[in-house]
Amino acid sequence: MTQRPLSGLSIVIVEDDYYQAQDCRLILEEAGAQVVSVSAKLPDLDRLLAEGRVDLMLIDINLGHGLSIDFARNLKARGIRFAFLTGYDAEMLPDDLAGSPYLSKPVDGARIVAALADLGGGAL
Amino acid sequence: MLAGLKDERMADFSHNPDETLFGAAFHALPDAACILERVAEDGEDTGEWRYLASNTALCRLLGVDDLAGQTLGTRFPEMVAAWAEDFKRVLARGTPEVLLRKGIRSDQVYEVVLSPLRHGGREAIMARVRDISADHLARERQRELDERYKRLFDAIDEGFCIIRVLFGDDGTPNDYEFLEANEAFVEHTGLRDPIGRSMRSLQPDIEDQWAATYGRIALSGEAERFESESLAMGRWFDVFAFPIGDAAPYLVGVLFEDVRERKAMELALRHSENRLQSLIEATSDLIFRMNPEGTLMQQLGGNSLLGDVTGESDWIENFVAPADRARVRKVVEDAIAGHGSIEIEHRYLRPDGEIGWLHSRAVPVFDDTRTVTEWFGMSTDITSRRLAERQLVHGAQMLRVASEIGKVGLWDWNVETGELIWSDEHYRMMGYEPGEVQPTVDTWAERTHPDESARVNAAVAAAMETGEEYVCEYRVCQPGGEVVWLSARGRFLYDEQGKPVRMLGALIDTTQRRREEEWQRLLVAELQHRVRNLIGMVRSVARLSAPSHRHVDEYVDHLIGRLQAMGRTQSTLTRSPGRSVDLAELVREELLVHAVQDDKCHVAGPEVALSPHAAEIVTLAIHELATNSIKYGALGDTGYIRIVWSREDRDGKPWVSLRWQETAPVRKTKATRKGFGRKLIEERVPYELQGEGRFALHDTGVLAEFEFPLSDAGSILDTRS
């Protein structure tokens, strides 16, 4: 990868599958991002923000023991940009989140990077 | 007349009554008579009276000789007190008086006329005495008769009066005067105090006909009886008028009665009779009478259901269908015995030769002694009703069977009365035993899921409003807590004014269908999810597998082995969806796949159920360890493997702890890099299962340990994205 479109962006990954989470981390790091957290469960947002800047979040919708919908609403309310990553169809998203960026599995690295770059482009 | 006589002459006169003409006349009077004067001494009244003269009739009456010169006190001492006052009064007043006296010595009644006499300064009393006992008795009798007549008069209920008809100048009768009236008169006429007054003065607008009728009787002397209405008085009268007296114009006695009420009743009765007659003529029923024994019947009117039958006939023998005769006879006999009424439905022979059905009713008519004199009744042809009923029964049976076989609940709601009828299946769908409750809109609403009420009610209201079919699928909460889905279709029926009167509909239970649809939807979603997930995982596994292999063949072998292990987990899970996976089974199968001999391994541990997610990871871990061991360790040589696990409680949660321990004479290679299996145990287990994992390479072989909390067994739908 010659281009580093995510350079300088702090990204949090919430994905309950270990392999895919690691895969994403590699892809995003190769694209220049700083992956500040990879977790299988919903992180404590306040603590995460206290530890440092968070520009973007890549969130799996179904985390095995619960959905991340409410978490996403919280992000939206606090103005933190995020993209969904899921094996389900976009139809299952509730109406108020239907407009959120959305990546359907399986997804290749280029698309993840492009989607996050779009979101990050509007960042400070 | 005698006052001027001198004493001596008086004496002479008394001694010789025939001497003068007056004397002769005095003696010739048929009535007893005498003349008396006061006896005075020295100008003082002594209270004594002296007879100056007495005539022959008096002497005969008293049974004495001539009394002249004698005093009343000496002859009749008791008379002085009886008469003295009367004599004095008559003298004082100077006018005659007529007195009625009973005889002192007898029961005779006398009329006594006392006349004062004045002559030449002398005062005397002339008394004339007449025996009127016979007259008096007759009058007394008449008076009693009158009294009795008057009492009778007043005692009768009818009005009675005696009138004198008043004729006009042209001789036509135009009014009449009441001479007498009894007490009931007022009650029957409403006229008060009629005596001495004329009819027109009491009732000015009285019709002329009354005076005309009474005038006719007064002149003809012929009694008349008539009934007539007086609109002026607002009454009907039943009158008997008869002449009284000896010659025309007669008085008229009127005996009468106000029959207004009787007339009103007669009128009502006539109306009632007319109505009854109209009813009998108009009715489609046969009206009949029967003899007390119930054997002979006569048609009275109405519909000639039995054809042209006149006179009495044995109706059971002639008209009742043979098959029903015995039953009809029994009913009639029972009714006669019990003095009850007859009511029976039976077949009969119609005039057209067909068999029809009759509904016959009859009631007994009793006389004063409670003996049945006849029966009165009616029969209705109910052939078409019976037919309709039978068809209805068939239809209802078919509907019931169809709805039960088809599991369809039916309802019939009378919108006006609120009456609701449910089929048995409808009861069951609502969680009731058939007939357990009287269904109402409320019973139905109670079982409807609270979240659905508004929507269902809106759908019913819309269907009622528009006349379109009511279609609604909604949930019902049964008492056991079970929620079932019902699909309802119905339709309103309306009257001529477009008012909804009835709603009919059917229900089917769609719970199972919805469950299956939901299951199918989830399965499709899950399949889609898994396929996508699997591809993602394969991609990641392929990428992560790459760095540890220098040769492509080796890489491909490893990749295929891992994909096969993942595939085994998937097939285990789909084979028994919704179930957990037994750890011992999982381990043995994985060793079997790698052809590990029983004598080279020891597997031991308690029964542990793994969630699908944990099973996937453990399968892959055993696969990696086994592959590695075959290639480099104990399984590739004469070594031995112990695989043991245990359960334990950590902070109240069950954990499983598994150990893989190889014992081999010598290691072929010494891997230092963090390979796929090691990463799996040391990183993936903590990441995905929130557990711990250690991987160590000793001289004698690998020692791998991992432990994680046991979550509830997941199902096929326990998914991860």
C-alpha cells in the first residue's frame, strides 16, 4: 500500500470475531490509521474518550450477546462518526440509523478504507 | 143568635125546644151542638161553664137528657180542664176554631168547631161536635200508604218521577214539570232539586223529542217503553213511561235508568266481536271448536286448511296422518283428563293429497261447574317451517363439521342487541371451553392482546362504516399465558335504512403459520449471515495462515485442514440445531479425524456442554494442536498425549479448564514463532470467550492450557457477525 488515506485518524474497532478484528486492524494500520482499540464487546465510551482522541469507529452490529444499535445511537448523539460492519442486510437497521454508513460482510480491505476515509474526510 | 134570649126564656126554650123555629133547627142539626156560657158570681169568674142549650144529637152522643141549665163541672168535671182554655181563647179572639180531639172516654176522634156568640152584652160559646173517627182512620191509612210508597220510591235504584206535561198555546207539548222525583233521580239525570221546576229550566237545550213523547202519553194514556240517547245530557236512558190519573191530559210516571255505561260496553263488545270476526276471517290459521271429548271437530272459520269440510267430523281419523294418530289421541286424552290445553305438532292429510304439518292448539271452555263444554282452538300449517328447520339443521350440521375439521371459528354478532354467538372452535381459540361463558363483545375484547385492541377496533369500525370486508390478523392472550395469532374475516349486514344489524365472520388460527414464516425468515437471514461470515473468516484465516509457511503446498495443507475443522463444527451445529455440543464427543471426533490411536492418548473429564461458539474455537484448537503434534510432536512418534479437563466455579460462574499435555522422547523442531494454533489459544480464547490461554513448548512436548466461562448453550441462531 503506497497510499495512506487514513493517516492520522484514531480508529476504534468493535468486532466480536477475533480473526476479522485482527484482519481489520492490519488493513487500517496499513492505510495509516492508528487503531486505538480492538474489542469483542462494546467499550466504555467515556473511558475510551478520556484516554485519547477517537475519530472514527467501525462497529459490528451483532456482538454475539447483544446488538450495538443503542451504542450507535449514543455515538450519533455525541457526534462521533462510525460505520457499521455486518453480515446481515442493511434492512434490519432501525429507521433512525438507516442513513448510517454501512459495510456488508464479506468486505475487502479497499472498501473499508474507502468508507472510513469518506467519514474521516470531514473530520477536524 | 141565641144571645138575646132571657134566662126564663132560655129555660123555656130548653124545656120546649120545638117552640121556635131556631130551636127546631138547632135540634134538627145532624151534628151534636151545645151552647155554653161562663158562670160568674158577683162579677168574678168562677172557671165554671153552664150549658145554655144542647141539641138532640149531643144528648144522644153523650147519652144524657137535656143539659140546659146544668154546669159542665157538675155533669162532666173532667171536661172543665180539657176545654176551659180553648173556650177562653176563642172568646178572646172572637173567631171560630176547628179542633180535633180524641174522646176522653173512647178512641173516637171528633172534630169540634168552637164559635163565639155575642148577644146583648153576654158572651157564649157554641160547640159543634162531629164524630170523624171513620174519616180520620181512612186518612191515617192513606198517609201510611203514602209513606210506604215514598220509601219504596226512594229505595229503588232506577230513577222515578211524576211529571205534568206542559202544552203550548197551539196544543203541542213543549216542556214538562216535575211533580215528584225519587232520590235516584239525581244520580240518573244529574239534575238537582227538580220538584216544581220544568225540564227546560233545568236543561234548556233538552231535545224536543222528550216532551213530544211524554205529551203523546199524557194525551193517549198509553204507556211506552223506549231507549234513547240525550246528547244534551250526555246520557243514554232506558225509559218506561206510563199515564197516571183518570183522564187526559194524564200525569206521566217515568221510570228510567241511565244506561250510558252499558251502552259503552255494548259498543265495545260489538267492536271486539267485529275485530274477532275480522281476525278469524283474515287469519291463515284454521279456527275450530271440538266437542268435550275432543273427537268431533267443526271448522268455525279462518283458512280451510283441511279443505271444504262442513259439519262435525272425527278429525283425528279423517285428517291426522295415520302415523301420528296415536300420539295425537294421547295428547288430547291427557289434556281432557288434566283440564289443560292442547298443543301439538303433527302431520296431516292435505286436501291436495300431500302430507303436511300442523301446529294445533286448543283450550277448554268450562261451565259454572268446571265441566268442559267444548274446546276452542286453531291450527297453523307449519309445513314450510318444518322443512326450513330441517334444512337449517342439515346446514348447521354441515357448517359445524366443516368448521371443526377446518379449524375455523365462526361468530354471529347481533349489532342491535349485542348478542354474540360463537362456534365451538371460536371458544377454543379464545381459550374458553365451548359454552363456558356467554360471549359478548367484552368477553372477546378481554382476550384480545392489549396492543392490538385499538387496531382491531378500528378495523371493525371501518368495516361497519364502509360495508367492506373486515380483514384483521391479531393476537389473543389465552388464560394459560399462550399468545395465539388469529386471522379474522367478516362482513356486516345492514337493514333497509343502511343501519348495521349483524356481523358474521370466521377466524383461523395462524400462530403456527406465523411461527413457521418467522422461523423461515430467520433461517434465511441466518444462512445469509453465516455464508458471509464464513467467507470473511476464511479470508482472515487465509491471510493469517500465510506468514508461518514458506511453501505453498504446506500453506494449502494447513488452510484446507483449518477450513475442514471449521466445516466440521458447522455440520455438528446444523445437525443438532439448538443444542449444545458435548466436549468429550468433540475431542474424540477431532482425534478420530486425525487418526490418533486410542493407546496414544488419554482423554478424561466431566460432562461439559459447550455453546456453538465455544465449540467452534475448541474444535479449531484441538485441530491445530493435533496437526502440530502429528507433524512435530508426540503423535508423530512414540509419544503420548493427555487431554483432561475439569469444571470449576469462578465468581459463581461455571468455567471449563482444558489441558493438552504431550509426552514425547524428543522434539523434531523447535518452533519459536507465534503460530496459528498458539495465537488461537493465547489470543482468540481471551478475545472471544473472555477466557485465558497458555501455550508452552517444553522439551517433552507442548503443554497447552485454556479455560473460559461456560455461557448458556446457544442455538443455531446464536450468531456472531
